[in-house]
Amino acid sequence: MSDTAGHDAAGAWRELAGQVDGCRACDLGLVRTHAVPGDLPDPYDGGPVPLLLVGEAPGADEDALGRPFVGRSGRLLDQLLDEAGLDRTGVAVANVLKCRPPGNRAPRARELAACRPWLHRQLALLQPRVVVTLGGSATTWFFGRGARLTTLRGRPHEVDGRTVFATYHPSAALRFGPRGAPLAGLREDLGTVAGWLAR
């Protein structure tokens, strides 16, 4: 793809990020420090991205810095991506919610509904080859209410014409510790995704 096309796509992302920053569709826009639109691969040439990771919502560190997965969960995610042979800088990262819920509480239905169009626009812009949902909220966003992460994980699914893998959120891996099922599952699933992308 030409440099011009790459600049146009990156510009479209920056424009979208500015709109997210100005969003007041729910009360979270009034209480957060920074909106967290997400990260593009670096460099980004404007083509479809190989991988989009989708989490739940920003935490305190993300709210402070305006970037996704920069706290403890992000450090663990970076480590596991590296183990799987996936470079964090080469993937796109976003959340279902673009603003931090106070106290890191679970997202509310009206917040999810208000924020839903942003992720739709990001998917349309990035056209990811593979989407990985991290945790229950992101999995529900793609698969609908009643989706069970434990039965979905480990294999690709087609959702609205996209290949989607569901797995645990890094925060669950931290919460259950080094011997817990979420860490083992997340590590295994990222390895599966890496293998699928390498085909």
C-alpha cells in the first residue's frame, strides 16, 4: 500500500481517537482522566492489521496515560505475547469501553451500549485478520449474552465475517496466580493464535 494510503488510514485513526476523546455519550466521559481509544501497530501502513486484541476497559494506569494495557495486566500480556512469538508493537489493541469505570468496577449495560459504535468503527477501519477477545466483557460483545468463555476458547470462530478467538483477560491470570487456569489458558490460546496467523 502506498505511503499516502498509510497516512490516510493513520489520519482516520487519529480523527476517530479525537472523537472518542470528546465523547460524552455516558457519564464515564465526565469522570475519566483520559479516554483510551487504543493502539495501532507500529508502523501502520493502512492495510488490514494481522491481529486486534480487545479487552474490557481501561484501568487506573491506562486512564492516567491514555493507552491500553500499560499496567500490570499489560506487562503480563506483553510477556505472553512475546512467548508466543507475537510482538506487541505489531498488533492493534483496544477495549470495549474507552473510559475507565470508577474503581475499576464492571461495565454497566448503558455504558457498553454507548461505547459500542466506537469499536464497530475501529473494526471497520482496521479490518483485522484475527480478533482476540480478552475476558468476559469482550467475549460477550462479539458473541452475545450467554457466551461462555470456557466453551469458546481454544479455537477460531466466525463472527460477522471475522475470525475471533476468545480467551482469558490478563487480570484474571494475575488474580488466580501462576498455577491458575486463566494464565495457562491465556498462554495456550495466544500460542494457538500465533500458529493460526503463521499459516
